[in-house]
Amino acid sequence: MNRKNFFTKFSLAVLGLTLIKIRPVKFSRGKSVTDSSPVKIKVNKLAVKREKAGVKNV
Amino acid sequence: MSDIKKTSSQNPDPHYWQSFEELYNSKEFIELNQNEFKEGVSENIDAGGMSALSRRKFLALLGASAAIAGTSCTDYRDKGEIVPYNKKPEEILPGRPNYYASTCMQCENACGILVRTREGRPIKLDGNLDHPVSKGKICAQGQASIMGLYDPDRLKNPKKKLDTRLIDINWKTADEEIYFELINSGGSEIAIITNKIVSPTTKEVLDQFIEIYPSAKVYSYEPINNEVRNSAWEKCYGDGEYPAIKWNEAKVILSLDSDFLGSSNNKIETARLYAEGRDVMNKNFSRLYTVEGNLSVTGMNSDYRFRLRPDLQMNFILALTSELNKRGAGISLDTFGMDLKNFADENALKLETIDHLVNDLISNKGKAILHAGDHLPEDVHVAINTINHALGNDVLYNNKYVMNSVQPLRTFEEIQLLTSRMKNGDVAVAIHINTNPVYDLPGDFGYTEALKSVGSAISFVEVENETSSVSNYVLPINNQLESWGDAKTRSGFYSMQQPVISPLYDTRQTESILLTWMDGDPAFYNDKVYHSFLIKNWEQKIYPSLNHKLDFNRFWNGALHDGIVITNEKGKGIGSFNVNVAQNIKTPNSVDGFSLQLKESYAVRDGRFANNGWLQELPHPVSKIVWDNYAAISPTSANELGLNSNDLIEVTNGNSSLKIPVMIQPGAADDTITIELGYGRTNGGTVGTGIGFNSFSLFTSKSGLTPFLYSGVNVKKNGGTYKLVTSQTIYAFNEGITKDLPEKRKIIQEGTVNQYSKDPSFIKHENHYSDLTVYPPIEYKGVKWGMAIDMNKCLGCGECVVACNVENNIPVVGKEQVDEGRDMHWLRVDRYYTGAPEEPKVSNQVLICQHCDNAPCENVCPVVATTHSPDGLNQMVYNRCVGTRYCSNNCPYKVRRFNYFNYRDYFKDGYQESPVFALLQNPEVTVRSRGVMEKCTFCVQRISDARAEATKENRELKGSDVKTACQEACGTNAIQFGDINNEKEEFHKYRNHELGYYVLEEINIKPNVTYIARLRNTHSEES
């Protein structure tokens, strides 16, 4: 096989594998619970923190 | 050579030959030589029939398949980036936990909690030590409730019913449409159906709501409640609620179908106080008698136990009263001619034990308590109160923190009237606040049908339930950890609730929603609306009554910091006893058929925790069954009906019937069926739906002694079976190979209080073993960790199991895997029966990794994945483990757990792999994957944390610096943990206690968990 032929086929192979992963594999796997968007955590700034055990304030 | 050839010219050639054919050059041999291959190999080669696939193409295809397989099977999940804070929130120190005081609002007890957060998210709930009632402990449901915050089934936005579907809407639309319904309700009722209200500020919101909508009425109900007990109390003492009891001061306790150590009603305080009365350190032992229809947690821990069908409890009490009166008790109660001896004979109650009971009650006047179960009829409670009063036992009622009801519960009759009004079209709007009446009200109310006649049914829920599925609007509310609030369950203190995280989804707090509807304008809402209302209510109504020396702002921050506000309120004391109350007690009826009792589930309560996998998988404390409920029946009754465990039966109660599998329960009373509630949900979330059998279907308002106790119930074999899964194999105890096995192997060692007082070292006398070993002795310098478990205090409730699950990221595996013996609990509570199946004695034992000095698991690991630390821990190195499971094979305690699957992925199609569920995990503990062995680590993450703190403070690490998760959770303080080498620590007394023993000590693997033998407080040295 000549060099041009080799690289052409190699590039096509990589493209094909990538497309397979994007479309058919994901489609057949179905909706995964991991696909849902992650939840954002926001601290409630009005809460008052304390030590685990120790001095009481009131 | 030529000579040899010549010599053999006539004879066979004398060269090397392998066969006679070769030697004599036979015709066959010459043909074989000419044909290189055997017949058929190289002939008849049909080139046209061969595959056109050349070797080259084959290899190319092979390579391509491997590439595709690799591409498809890889699942690189982008877990996101770990990015350091650009602007770090002031409250957060990465890697360091923060603690917030709050209140658990999962039930009416409103225990104080301390929420541990990491990087802004809560990961663990423990008790708040400053709470005067719970004193640093919470129940298993409280521990597991952290899962509710991260439940993937939580509703994320409001929904509205369109035809049969629920469609997403926004809050503005929901507020506008519902406000329209409210203002156009006219004279029709607006029913607000809630759980028991414990918050004074929530009550204030509801009161103001009623002022704006005068046709609004609040219906607070709990499907399982103590209203019968309270009603009896009111009749006996004039007003108030049944008080808390000083269990620690009682010398004799008689429990009449009262599972006070296992059921949720005030269980945390009760268990702690009871355990104080079973203290080997102070040699302080109460004596517990139980009379019950089914084996319960309380029954397992009793010194003497009688089996009696629950509909005969009244008869028993009257018979007991007649005997007590013969001994001069002076109880003014008509006994209707009942005689205790005759009663005992008729019901196979051991007379000698009955005698002990009577003697104990008489000789311990003022130091004994009789306690009846919530499900027993009012007459039983009135009779019990009368006996307690006559014997002077009312000194054991707690006057200090008197029970307080912010809003009284409605009776079932009132709820039934509401249902009738709904059916008549008199109710315009029904607002269900975190309740599920479609599921948990008696079926004969017809609530589901009635709801169809309501103009607008609204449900406030976190997760959809049966009621929300038939509602017009479903509004998602904040989790308790996202909510503001307060609670007043007793006189003398308030408990504060603060949100430790902002709402994860587009949810709102219940009170904020109501306040918005009171205003009418959806734009009124903001996320501080209830917070402002709460502060204002406290500033104007509660704070002035406290006479506090601090100004309000400082007081408020202090209150949130502590989680508790102690007041100067004095309990008003117990009223005077109405001596004529007992005159109204009716003659007890005769009984027939089966007795049916419906009890709250130890795991899922009334069904509200059905979607919590940890609780579903928590073994039942008595039967060890998981993921199901069942009908418990005695061996004798099962035999009469021709039943085996797992057989389906049909239980018919009036017009209702239920098909349910049976479980033969040793110790159950004959002709009694006991079924737990809270199962069989049809819309209980991904985990909770379709689990078990809905025993609420047997719940009727008509035919029972109480809604939870029925007589004359019909039970018949239905045919068919249903597999119940137990986490412990049900051995045929006391038969054959297993006869007395726990005793022979000294796994369970017990005695009596009498034995102990005569010879405190009787356990040590029985344990003499050689300590010969091939291993060189290892000296542990510094801290050496050990644990001691006091079996006198261990109730077998399983709270430690749930706490360990939360702390150590234990996955839920599901029913089928538990059936395979693959449950992943690092901690298990073994339950042993001894004696006859009809009247067994029960012993519990908590088994964890014993962290043996000569650990048999460490030697056999081929990759050294399990090692021993310098401070005595048996360590597990997950990333070395290759999963041979040899260590588990060698462990005599069978405490190692293998990840046969990646259970997070396996259970319910990756339910536990959800991104939000991942937030639940404790970042200090490795999340194990498939193929790796795991086990108890003595909470090594907490040990490391304490060591780091000690280093920072430039001091030595002490054993008392570390509390394991199980130790922290145990309501009775049965688990002690500390430094074996430090003689000055409290732990040292437990480690070296005269009643201490080790399990399987004879095999000389030197375990580091000491068990303190259980003592039964019997009258003589009965075994």
C-alpha cells in the first residue's frame, strides 16, 4: 500500500469510529441517568455554622 | 555400517525403525511415505467452496472489530474538572467539614441534628448533643434521610395535570391559577391536609391563611399516631398529653404489646433512658416483662416474655388487676370476675413467671411502670393508667419537659367527615402538604373517589406519591435541609431549623408558597420570604417571652448556632387522677378467628421512606427480611393451616382482603397475624414502587378494636408462593448440626444478674485458651484502636448499620443480590434464637471486622491488598485488590464484602450513578468499584482527621478524639471505641470488663472487638 492510500484509509477509519461513538452507540445505549445535567450547589449564606461540640451561644 | 547392511540384506535393514511396516517396507508404508498428508486432508480440495476471506482480510476484520468494540465499550464520562475556587466562599475551607445545627422534620419527634457539610453540600446527619431530649442521637430514618435531599426522583419544577398526564409549568402559572381557585372558592371549604404540625411559626402562617381565606380548615393527621393513648390520658388526668417516662428510674417494666424500644414514637429518648437502667458499669438493672402478640425489638430484649394475642390484652390486664388487688394493691377497676390463674392456664402463660410479675409489681410500687401499645383500645390505656396510679408509679412520669402540641391532630372521624364533604362537592380546594391520604387512609373512606369531586386538588411533595398522581397541581417543596423552621415538641425549649444548602432545584418552601397565595401576587415570592416571616414571628411573639439578656440579632444568631433555645417555661405538671374513669370500661368481648395487628414498619415507617434504598435494605431487626413485608404467624398456627414460610395467604378483614406471603415467626402468639405497614406503594419512586404488599388495604374505620387491631379476621392458604429474602439464613435452630452451635462455639455468651452478683468473673472462668502462635509478637506503641460492644445495651435495632452505610458510601444492591448473600453492609446484627420455637429467647450480636492482630485474611492475599497498620487496624488497599476473595474465604467472622458488580451501576439501571446522587457520597471515603473487597475500617477517615487535628494542635492523639459512625449513631451508647493502650480512658473499662469476651477466641487470631456478655435479670439462674 502506498503512503497516500494508507493515510487516507487511516483517517477514514478514525472518522468512522468517532461517528459510531457519537451516534449509533449512544442511541442504542438509551438515556443514561448520568446524562442529566449536574446540579449546582449553592451555599446558603444565612445559615450559621458551628463546631461539632463545644460552647453554646444562647 | 556396510557389514550391518550385508548382514541384513536378506533380513530387515537394522537401521532405526518405528514399526514393522517400516522395517519390512510394506506396501502401505511406501504409500504413506508418498502421501504427505493423511487421507482426505489434501485431496478433494475445492477451491471454489472455500471462503474468499484471505488471511489478510481476516486479520484486518479482527483489528477493526477490536477497534469498534473498544470504542463502543469505553465510556469516558467526563466527571468535570476540579478547579480551585476563584472566589472562595467565606464559609468553605476545601477539605474541612462545616457543621450546622438544625432539626430533623421527618416525623413529629423533631430531633435536633448536626449536619456535616463538605464543600457546601450536606453529607451526614447526626444528633445534636445540646438537644435536651434526643441528646445527640437520631433514628435510622433520620440518618438515612440525607438520601432524600439527593434523590434523583425529586420533582424539579411544578406540574399540572392535563388529561391524564402531568405537564411541566412554571411557578408563576401555578401561583396565578391556584390563587384564582382560592379566591373563587366562595363558601366552599379549602381543606389543608398536613402531617402533625410541630412548628409554631408554621401554625402562625396557617392561622393567617385562615384569616385571609375564612373557609380554610386545617386537618392534621398521622396515619400511625398515639391519639388513643392521649385520649385515655385526658380522661384520666383532665388534660394534656401522655408524658414522657423516666425509664431509667424504673426497676420493673411491664410492656403490653408496647414496642417502646423499637417504634418511632419518642424512641430515641426511650431507648437511651432504658439503657441507663441496664448498665453493667453501675450494676444497675431493671427487669423487663413483655406480653405481646408478635416478637418485637422490645420483646427480644425482655427478661421475661409472654405470648398473647393482642385482642386479649384487656382480659390479661383485668386478670392481673384481680391478682394485684388480692395482694392489697387497691386498684379501683372492675375485673369482671377475671382470675389470673385461670387466664394463665387458658392461654398457656407460665404460672411461675406470672407469680414473679405480680410479686415484682407489688414490691416495686413507685418504681415500676406498665406501658401499653398505641394500637390497643382506649379502655386498655385507661386501665393501665389506673393501675399505675394505684401503685404510685406516676412518679415516673416526666414533669420537666411536658409534651406540647402546636396543633392537635384530627381524629379519623373528622377526616371521614372531610371525605364526605368532598364527595358532596363542598370542598373547592384540597391542599395536601407532604401527606399521602390516598395511600394511607382507610380504604372505606373512599378518599380517592372523593378527591375527584374536589374542584382543585393540590399536592406539595418532594417526590411524587399516590396522592399527587391524582392531584391537579403537584408543587415541589424544599427538602428539610433546604428549609427554615422551628419546632416545639415539649415545654422548656424550642428547636431551630436552618437550611444548610440552597434549593437544588426550582422548589419552594411550603410556608413561602402559602404566604405568596396570601398576598395574591406571584411576584411577592422571593427565596427569603419565609425566612423574614420566621424572624419577625420570633422577634414579635416568642423572643419577648424569653426575657433574654441579649439583643434580638445576637440572640437569633446564637439560636441558629446552637440549634436549641432553652426557655424558662415550667411544665404544668400532671393533673389529678379521675378515680371514676375506670367505671366506663366495658366488659371485654370474647375473641374468635385470628387477631390482626397492623404495625408501623421499622424501616419505612408508614411508607414515607419507601424510596430510600438504605432503609429498604436494612434487615428487619427480628426476622432479618429485607425489601418486603409479610404476615408473621406462629409455628403452631402455621402448622394448623398447613403453611410454610413464603406461602401466600389471604387475610380477610371485613370487606377488605390482602394476599401476602407468610413468615413463620418464632415467638409469635397463636392465632395472631402481624403485618407491617408502609409497603405496596404504587407510586413510591424508582426504589419504593412495587415493593411489598399494601397492608393499608386492610385498614378500615369500621370493624376494629382500633384502626390497627382487629379480631375475628379470616386467614386461609391461598396457594402459590412468594420469595421473601432474608439477610440471615434461617437455620433450623436447636436441631441437628446447628444445635446449640452459638453456645458451643461461645459466639454468644450470656448469664444472669444473679450469676454476675455471685461471681462477677464467671465469663472469664469459662474462657481459657492457649495463646501459642507462630507469629512473633508485635508491640503496638502509641494508640492501638479497639472497640467494645455492650450486649446489655444493644437492642438490635440496626441504627448503626444505616449510619455506617451513610458514612462509608455503601451502595444499595437490591433484593436479588441480597438473596445471593451479596449485601454490602459492613456491619451486621446477627440474631440468634434459643429454646423452643414457640417461646424462644433471643440474642443479638453486632458483627464487624474484628481487626484481628493475627488476621487470617492478611496472610492469604496474593497481592498484599490487606495489611495491618501500626495502630492496630486491618487495612484494605482497594487499588491493589484483584478480587481473588481469598481473604473473605479465610475470615472466620465473614465480615468482608465483595463488589461482585459496580452496584451503583447495577442497581435500578444506574440509579445510584446519577450526578445528583453522587453528591451524597462522603468525599473522605473511597467509592469502591467492581472486583474489589471491602470491610469495616474502624472509620479510618475519622481517625486520620483526628490525627491531623492533634498534630495541628501539637498534642498527642487520644482514643476519645475519635468516634466511629456506628458509635455515634447508637442510641443506647452500646458501642465504645478507643485506645487499648491508654489505661486512663473510659474505653479501657469496657475493654477489660469482667464480662468481656471475644468471639471465636479459641482460634487465637486476637480480635480487637470486645463483647460484654448480656445479663438477663431473671429471678433465679434460669437459662
